[in-house]
Amino acid sequence: MRKSNAETAETRKRILAIASGLFLKNGIAATAISDVMSAAGLTQGGFYRHFTSKEHLVADANAVAFDFIVANLDEATRGMSPREAVQQIVFHYLRQHLGQDPRMLCPLANLSTELGHADQQVKEVVTAGYSRFVKLFAAHLMRLDYQDYIGLAESIVSVIVGAVSLARMADDQALVDTIVGNAENTVQLLLQSAPTQTDLVTARP
């Protein structure tokens, strides 16, 4: 009996959610198509009804990962002032490994070494994901009247992604805490030193 379009879409959605979690938890190379399909309760033969290749799956699964984490950070900061929102996003991002849900892990920090060798369709998704994080911060920084709020957002994203990538490689909790703490301090220094529109007006003769 043929599945309806709605059932097919739901199955594909389930595969993507499972693949996203497995890739983030175990890595792309270490996760085979058979691992994903088995975890979804499906046979490997059904994979090509939904995806043309593993690269296609990796691209779409990473898009799902970015959707999930950005939506959760949006929800976690709803109703906060712009400054509080920036601080909370930084706090949660830097501590993403403390949670039990692998879907809260960010592909930028957790899969960077593998994504750098990925094909073009995957890199386009990753670039779009990076842009979404920049826009997430920029939306709050703009309300704080920073002159170059996009450049500041890019700097913050670079700091926190790099910090999480380093923390993942550390096997000593004290070192992890130091990396996270230094990243938070660096973000605070960036926020304190970045010029605002008010500074520009004041500086005019």
C-alpha cells in the first residue's frame, strides 16, 4: 500500500531529526546511512525514496539542526532585554554539551573539521547557519545602538564557536571551564569596547 504524501513527509522529517542527532553526537563519518535508518525503524532500502545521497542527508540534517537550536535560543530569550538576550545566548551556547539532547549541539562547533571537507550543498547550509547566528545576535545588538552591530555579531559568533570547538577537545573539566570563562570575558570586552551611535555623535566636533 502506497504511503500518502503526508506520511512520506512525516517519515522524511523523522529521518532528518534522527540523522541530525546522530551526526552531532557521533560525527558524520562515523554515522552510516544504515545507522540512521535503523534508528528510525526503517530499512536501508527506503533511504533513496527520500534522499539522493548521504551528502543530501547531511545537508538537510544540518539545516534541521540549525533550525532547532536557533528556535530554542529565540524561545529562551523571549521577553528579555537586548543585553540580557545576548548574555543568555552566549551562556547557553557555551554550555551546550551539558544538556542531554544532542539536537542542542551546534554543527558549527561540533562538526567543523568534517564540514570543512564536505561538498558544496553541505557548505551552503553551513554558511547559511552561520549567517543565522550572526543575524540572531545582530538583531539584539542593533537595539543596543552599536554602530557596527553586524561586525560585532560576527566577532561574538567567532569567539563562542571557537571556544566550544576547543572545549570539545579538552579532557580536563578545569580546562573546559577556563575556555568557557575566557570566551565569556572576551564577549564582554567586545561589548564594552565596541562604539555605539551615541559615541559617534559625541565625537563629532
